Amino acid sequence: MKRKVQLSRGLFLKGFIGVLILGGLLFSFTFSKDEISAENIDLVIKEAYEKFKGVKEGKNADYIPYLAKVDPNLYGIAIITTDGHVHLVGDIKYEFGIESISKVVTLALAMQDRGPQVIKDSIGANATGLPFNSITALETLGKEPQNPMVNAGAIATASIVLPKNNKAEKWKKMHNYFNKFAGREIKVIDELFKSEMETNQRNKSIAILLQSYNRIFDDPMIALELYTKQCSFGINTKDLAVMAATLANNGVNPMTKEKLVEAKDVPEILSVMSTAGLYENTGEWMYTVGLPAKSGVGGGIMAVVPGKMGIAVFAPPLDPAGNSVKAQKAIEFIADKLSLNLFSAKK
């Protein structure tokens, strides 16, 4: 009887150790294979937040007075997955100017109106390698805007959105589309819009040049005003992540489930983000991070991981090209930790 009990205890111990080893192997396998689990995303964005919150490089955009006054210490990170899971850390509720990131949404709307071929034929899809507001690019590169992500291309894109010669109806349509991309009603920051309109002489020159080259497709002053207004939308970091996640989810907003972009058009949008999303620094960005992204001088950057998630970071101080310093560092860190680089053999 005593021997029987000892045998049972021995079998129990062997079984218990076996379960521990098997469990350990399963845990190890799960962690290595499922690097983008919800738990891991939370760990990585918190690590990114702590690692870069003390960075003091860069400065706020000062050529637009409203942006110069924004607290440079604000810093938030958001990730929305294509199945609608939300991951947030930092100053998530602060509403900042969307600025040039708006170019992506208006491009999507113009594609819905006229199709991707019209965008390619009318504006182009090549990198300029020059600053976002370059007049030299327009003058020397075939008198064409070249890309919807630079100012000349974005003003031309706003002119393509229908209806033509009807500022009120066109703006109503654009505002409604931006609301759907964010998944809630967003509003123009009136002080920012006024500040932008008082300092947009360079963009006015670009609009007139486009008209002289037959590269604008509505009244140039209507296109310029609506472009300036779209740049003045106030959004928070979560809104921006939802916008990125909508592109990651083949054009369907993962929060509202509404289809906003034809799936066949999403690759064209991501391709122009990959050629000029961070202006003259886009090549270095793709070299180190490997994700299509778009920045704005308000301090936001959104990056798209097709089929997986949208990433957004907000931190106002910019590098000389107009891209948030802290946001670039944070997204690069997150992409590396979660193995998100689209060019990686791990895919």
C-alpha cells in the first residue's frame, strides 16, 4: 500500500514537471510568434512613451502663430488595430491641428470622386525631394504638382473634389468625410484657421502658379481656402490613429465599420505616403522604419501597418523638414519592437 502511494506521488511529480515544461514551451512559442498581442502593444507603447518623453530636440512651427503657442511638452501615443482594439498612453485628449495629415483624407475623397488614374494624370505620384511648400519643385519638375502630399499637389487635390465652383457644398462634403474618417464629429479650430489664412501668401502663390500651368481644376481661391480650412481641423491622437487604422483596414473604419475607401484604391494612397509623407526626409524614414506615414506641422504623425493597425503619435517640436522629432523616434521604436517593417523578411 505504501509503495503504491509512493508510485502515485512519483507519477504526480513527473506529470507536474511535464506540465510546467510544456507550459513554458507554449508560453515561449506564443510570445515569440504573437509579438503584436494586445498585452505586448500596451507594453511597447508605454516603453516608447517613457523612453522619449524627455527628448527636447526640435521646435514648434513658428511661421503659423497659433502653432508656436502650443505646449511643446505635450506627448501622446495611440494604436488602433484593424479589429478595433484601442491602446493609448500620454496626452491623448488634447486637440491639435491636423495640418498636412489632412492631405491623405482629401486624396481619398478625390479618388472616390474621380478615380486613382485622374489623380496620377492630373497631379502625379513622384517624390519631389524638396520641402513641402517648394515653388522650385513646381517650376522645375515639369510644372506639375508631382505628389498629393506636398502643398502644390494638395491644393490641386482639393480642386478635384466635386462639386466644382460651389465652395459651400464642397466644404460640407469634405467635412462630412473627415468626420467619418475620424469616427466622430471634428471641428475646425477657428483661431488656427485665421492664423493660417493670414500667413498663407506662399500657398497663394502656388495656387496662382498652378492656374497658370492649367494644373488646378476649380477656382484657385476656392481650392486654397478649403485646403487651408482642412488643415485647421482639430483632432486628438486617437482620432489620428483611427484614420490610420481605416487605411490599414482596407478603407473600412474599424470603429464604425463604415467603408470609406475602395480597397483597390488603398495601395495608391499608401504609395504616395511612402514617397513624400515626410517630405524630403521620406527616403530616410522608409529606410529605417519601413511604414507608409504622413506628418503634419501641428506635431502629429500617423503610420499605417496594412492589415494590422494604425499608429499615431503627437508631440509638437519639429525637425527642419517639419516632422515631429519625438513622434519619429517613438514610431521607429514601436515598429522595431513589434517587427512591423514592411520590408522585413519576418513578414
